[in-house]
Amino acid sequence: MDKTEETELLQRNDLLFIRKKKLQDEIQSAIRIIKKKIEPLEIADKFITDTFEIMKDGISRNYPELSESNIHQKVRDLLSLARKIQILQKRGKDLG
């Protein structure tokens, strides 16, 4: 592994850690909001919105040349792929 690959791997690991930390912070924030008697739908909406923002941020970092509309399309493609995988897993089919 050369220096460039090591740097890229470290950057990906750092980004993964940052994303994980953001999601953990959102979960803790949601717990605090629930204790304050805020509507669960408001919490869910904020959580989903923030999750999409994290996805868009990750895609824009990995593909800096993409336009905003292309980033949105990439998010839709990833969600579609995730849904297809979920359906296949529920059916018990082998993905390989």
C-alpha cells in the first residue's frame, strides 16, 4: 500500500467516524426531545432530513465533480439499491 492509498483509507475512516458520531449525536438529541414531549413525527422528520444531508455530504466528498442534481440522483440510486437488497434479504435469496 503506497502513501496515497494510506491517506485515502485514513480519510475514509475519518469520514466514517464523523458520520457515526453525527448519527449518535442525533440519537441523543432525539432522546432529549422525546423527554421534552415534542411530537415523534417532528423527531423522525429531522432525523431523516439529517441522514439525507449526511449522505449528500459523503457523496459530494467522494465525487466533487458532481452537480447538485447529480448528487440527488446518486442518493436516489443508493436508496433504490438499498431497498432492492432489503427485499432480496427478506426473500432469503443469495446475493452472490
